[in-house]
Amino acid sequence: MSFNQNVSSFAVKGGGGGSVAAPVTVPNDSESIIGTVVSNSARQNVYSTGSWTSSGPWTTYYHSWQDANSKIQGFNMFMGDGHPNGTNQGMFVNDGENAMSRVKEYAHGNRVGNHYKDMFYYSNSSGNYSGVTWRCIPVRNTTGASITRTLNTYLSSVDTSYGGCGIFVYTPNTGVYSTTTEGTWTIAYGGGGSTPSAVGSGSVTIPANTTVLVFVNSTHYYQTTYRFKDTNMLYNLNTFIGDGLVCDLRMLETVATARIGDYSSNTSSNPWKLYPACATTFGDR
């Protein structure tokens, strides 16, 4: 079985200080491939020192992304390092034996993710500061008109703020990768409560000929001593993807691999920089 492929290149330094073109290959977008990128953290529930309770990389962190500071911290942690300009500071992500940092997971059928995923880690905490999971699916509108669809999820949570859950959409200010200079966040669904799994659905709007980044966040639910459950699952993908919407596979690779931005400060995140990075590596559109 084979796929038609897009091939682009990016510059890398050769041994003599020059640049050479390295081939980069990704499949063409299609309804047959739906991918996501996942990161998670054990948060407070790490043994002894190193726990970060309600404080994120530099201030209070709400997993419900209810304020601008939480979105900045959340995006940086999702990308693999909450303090990307640091030296010996904690990264606030990938801090457990089986934790993940920008791992790609793909749909088989109409679902992707995990339902009642069992986790074991210290300490025995059932409060607001349990572990967290971030999942991103880049969605591209291939038509000339805006499309609004319902995204269906099951999510675990601990409360509605520190340990909340939700669906968040990042929309660039242009429909062209290379000309993107900023973007805006919207909340498609925000919820929570003490539950190992609950329905969380929201309307996601994708402008014409544009790729948006859809984030699905969940919190690890305390089950019993040292054991937690994480539910972070998208379902009914057959009614979300298709008829003009695809998973943007160029952006999927960029989200999973790119090193973006000038990280002179950990108090900014600049997710818009993924777009020109995608254009440089995989080709503009």
C-alpha cells in the first residue's frame, strides 16, 4: 500500500559550514489519516521534591485555560518544555516514567486517544493538582467557505479550574502558513468536575482555506492509592472530518517536531510561529 506524498526540503548545515537540502516527506492530506500529538505530566503527583501543585512554570496554572497566562504555560508544556529558555529549571511535562512529550497517535476508525487509561504514580493525592494531558489535532478547511462542526470528546477531570478539561481552538490571522503573524484562542468547550470520563462536546469553526489547532485537555482522575485514570478521547470523527475538513498532516509533523521562536523568555509561547515553520519545512499553502 502506498500514499501520494508531498516532498519539500529545509536547509541544514553541512560539514563545511554551507547548507544542503534535506528531503522531508509527508503524506498528502486525506480523510484516511487522522493524527494527533499528545503530551502529559504527572504534575503534583511526583515523588517527594519536584512537585509543582498549582504553580506552573512561572505562575498559577489552570488546566481549564481560563486565562492568558495558563494558555502560554499550557502551550509551552505541551510543546515539551514549560521553561524553554531555562538551564536547570523543571520542564513541567514528561515527568513520569510512562509520560509522553509530543507523541503522535492516529485514529483507527472513528476514535482516537484513550478511555479510562490506567496510570500509577506518586504521591497519593486526590486534590486539584493531579496530572494533566494535552492533545492537539490540526484541522484544515480545504474549501472556500467557513465550516463549523461539532467535535465530540470524552474527558476526565478533577474540578473546573486547576484540574479542569476542555476543547480550545487556535486560529491564525491568515490562511497562509508563511504570512501568519499572530492568532487567537477560543474555547469550544470548558468543563470539569470529579469524573473519570464525561462527554465534552463543542462547536469548532475553521475559516476557509485555513488550518486551526484544536487542543483537547484532560486531567487525571484519582481512582485509588497511587492509581489514576485519564480519559482523553475523540469520537464520531466520521462526522467531524470529511466534506471539506481534513487533518493537516504537514502541520501534524510540525507540531510534533518543530523548534520554534526566540525563547528569550518563558512568559511567552507564540504558537503562531508553527505556521511559518511549517511553510519552511514542508512547503507553503
